[in-house]
Amino acid sequence: MKLLVLDFDGVISDSGREAFVVARRTYRALRPDASLRGGDDEALYAAFLAIMPLGNRAEDFGVALAALEAGVALPDQAAYDAFYRAQDREWLRAFHARFYRERDAFARSDPSGWLAMMRPYPRFLETLRRRAGACRYAIATAKDRRSVRVLLREYGVADLFRDDLVLDKEAGVTKVAHHEHLARHCGVAFPEMTFVDDKVNHLDAVAALGVRCALSAWGYNGPREHRLARDHGHRVCSLDDVESQLFGASLDGRIEPAAPDDERG
């Protein structure tokens, strides 16, 4: 492995709560009469997280909330894709643009509150720090680059990622485009790259290039995605075994189980 490419949300950053809050503000701005059926914020948040692995971009947050508003069950990718196709294209574009304006307004008006909603996965960052130098690290994300750089500094790992290896939604619409750019930019072959994401559909697309792919089981997914990832030939990494799965034996030649904490996976 010469290049380790990481998604950001659900791999480095536990940002589900921030996505939900910003998405709900966006949804209410565009549909002020919406009730967002359910009333219970925590129940709605849990339902939102269950749908998150099926989407790709900011407008998918709007699709998830629209399904919850309508009481439409989206148990799998096929159901999600059908519901997505039924949405008004102009509304989806409006949601995508408004989402980033809402996020920027939140970050500027309440920076401490915004940051508090996006904590890192410390054990994974410890692994990256421990293995720094084993290969180059890159980020391929739909999140805006400014937010990513702010959060990397907040997490204390900005030095691990060269600026030119942090690719956001402006660098490419798809993760495939990100990997094609990185392969050219870094002069590496696809089989020399490993991609870690918390969404199976992203892994499927990138794996077609010949990149080794792994699902972060500590991200926003569950048994449904874990089974699907394995069925599609991807590795499924927990926080306990991600170092051995990505890098092989630990630096002292042993893999020791990590102490349990409150992180998923």
C-alpha cells in the first residue's frame, strides 16, 4: 500500500449529529410547513442515521428527511434509489446549495457549538499517527474542504495530510473521480491504493478501479451494510482490528485488543 485514502465523515469524524441538525434546518427552510413526522428528536435522528449509508451527497440528507416526513420505509439501496428518483430535481439542487449555506452560517455564528457536534474517532486517529510514514494519507470527501481543514486542526492531525491530498466535493463529484485524480497526482497504481469509507456503494464504485476497499464498521452503518460489504468482497474493519487489516502486524509485531470505549465498532 502506497496511498491510504480515507472518507471523512464516518471514518475520521463522528459528524452525524451535525449533518442531522444542518439538514433539518435546511429542510425546514425549504419546506416551512413540514412536520417531520415523529416529533421525538432522538427517534428521528436514529431513523436519519439508518438511512445515511444509502446516500452520497448533501441532497441525500434531504431525501432521507423527505422519506421520514412521508413515512416511507427505505430498507435497502433499491428502495432508496427509487424514492430518490421520485424527488423533484430542482428541489434536490436547492437543498444541496442551501445545506452548505446553513452549515457555513452555523459554523460562523456558533463555532464552538458546531465543533462540539463533530468529535473524532480517537482510536483510529491514534492508528494513523502510529503508522505515519508507512504510506501517504489522502482524504476523499463530499464535505467542503474548509470544514475538513478546520476539523483536522481541531483533531490535532492536520500535519498527517498534505493540502494537495485533501479532495472535497469541488475536486470531483464521485469517489471514483477522486481516486483517478489521486492516482495521477501521486503516480501510484490503483492496486497500490486502499480506500476506507463507511458506505458500501462508494466502495463498490471504487473497487471497480482495482483499489483495495474496506468498510469502517465504526461509521454510520450496521449489520445490513457489514453483510453487504463482505458479500461484495470488501474488508470490514472495526476499531479493534483496523490496524492489522490495513497495515498488517503492529509495530512491535503483535496485535493486542484495544480497551473498550464508547466508540462504535
